[in-house]
Amino acid sequence: MIIHLTILLGFQLFGEVAARALSLTLPGPVIGMTALFLSCIAIPRLATYIMPTATVLLAHLSLLFVPAGVGVIGHLDKFGSDGLALGAAIIGSTVLAIVAGVLTFIGVRRLTGAP
Amino acid sequence: MTDFSEIWTYLAADPLLWLTLTLAAYGLGDAAFRASGRKPIINPVLIAVALLAILLRLTDTSYATYFEGAKFVHFMLGPATVALAVPLYANLHHIKATALPMIAALFAGSLTAMLSAVGIGMALGLDRDLLLALLPKSATAPVALGVSEAIGGSPSLTAVLVITTGITGAIIATPLLNALGIKDWRARGFAVGVASHGIGTARAFQVNETAGAFSGIGMGLNAVLTALLAPLIAPWLLSLY
């Protein structure tokens, strides 16, 4: 468990350093995820090794968004009369983006004959 | 016997109280979700956020004080994002088989998310600053905030829109995709990750492991694409005003 966490934090640290050193717009954890993914391809045993801790962390992924979500509340009143329009833009665009994404995926999969 | 107000003074300033309450609020939200038969509308994040917001309002506690305790939970987002590499690797054979559908769906989902949000906002009369803050809202929070700042939006406003988008995606994805009759977990997960980042991904993992892995890929790829495209779309948007 401790070693697993150390590995995950190590890749995050690598990502944060790489993002700053190379002035990338990507967040450190996303770079760390990519680096760990490539490392797992190079060393398949690594994936099997950290699997238990990764599974536990991802099973409770929702919990980790709660503190940021509470921060939202302080901003709700400042929307005022724009609240409805913003809500409509968010709900409408999220529905349209999911539909566009999923139909394109299925369509191109059929066109290319992928399984 | 110590006066309760003295105990409260200690507790309110100590990280322990708000850390415990964050876990408890989420525990209640998760219990409600399970008791409902895992209905998507009973979203554990939304319930926990609402409970904690009410509690902060009632006890007159600032967000900064709350975050002193909650930051330990918030911090784990970083390693959890890194950990997404593991299900990604476990689905490597799926990824190789569906590289083209993924790339096409990424562009379709990402552009639709940005342009339709701005289009709807514009039609309903939102001003320029709000439209700029809306543009990157489907990307994962750290990317969206950075992009918002770079294109002249308000990062704190974007943070609110990002979280709201995530919760919206987590709630509507299952009924929407069922109504469309989509049974391919890879397509379902990927589209949700592109449109509603980590909160959508967390929801996808509750439904299906493969959907969760593909949602993670969608989130990661859309982080990159939004960072590249939003700065190109923003000047065009500004030229309309």
C-alpha cells in the first residue's frame, strides 16, 4: 500500500516537474498518468503490482470532488439573473456533446469495421 | 464541564472536524444512492456538496476554514488521476482496436461541448466574459482553469461551471445513453469522459469497469484538445462582439 502510493505520487511529482520544466499547459497529474501508462506497457508487472491501490482510489473517485464542489456554493449567488441561461448552456451542451461523441464513436467504428 | 462554545471554537478551527464531516456527508450521499437502487439522479457528490454547504451556512464557517480540513481529500485527486493509467492499461487491447473511433469521437464531442455551450449562452444573451468562462468547462478542472485564465475568462467562475458540468453529465449520461439504445461500453464511457471529465468518469466506474477506463481516456484526451482548441476559438468569439 505504502509503496503503491509512493509510486503514484512519484509519477505525479514527475508530471508536475515536467509540466513546469517544459511549460506545458497540461496538468501534472495528467502527464503523470500518461507516464505511468507507458511504464505499464514497458513493464507489465507494474500494472498488476499497483492494481489493488489504484482500484480502491478509483472506486471512491467521486468523494474526491466534494471539497471543490463545496467551493461552488460561494459563487452561486453571483450568477443572479444569468443563472438560468448558464444552466441551460451547461445542460444543453453536455447532452449534445455526449450524443455527438457516442454517435461518432459508433459510426466510425462501423465504417472502419472495428470490433 | 467545558462550555460548548469553547469546544466549538477549537473544533471549528481544526482540520479534523471538516475532514470528518466531508467523509460523513459523502457516506450519507453514497448510502442514499445505494438505497435508491443506484439511481443516477441520487448523485452522491451533489448530496454531499449540498449537505456541507448548508452546514457551512448554518455555522457561519468560511470556505477557507472548511478547505483546511477538506484539502486532504482534495489532494488525493492528483494520485487518483495518475491511477487512471491502471484501468487504461488493462483495456489496452480495446484501445488498440478502437483508436480511430476514439479520435473521431474526441473531436466531435470536444467541439460540440465548446461550440454548443457558447451558442446556447449567446442565444440566451450571456455577456462575453461568461461565454469565455463557459468555453473550457468540459475539460478537467486544472486544465479548464488554466485555459480560462489564458483566454481572459474568470477562473473561479470556470471552476463552478466545470463542477456543474461534471455533475450534469454524471446524472444524465445513463438515461440519455439508454434512450439512444447504445450498448457499447467503450463508446458510452468515452463520450461521457469527453463531455464531463472526472465526475463523469467517477460515475462511469460505478456503472461498468470498461466504461470507466474509456471515460478516463476521454477525459485525458479532451484535456489536451481543449487546451489546444479553446485559445483558437476564443479570438473568433471575441470578434463577434
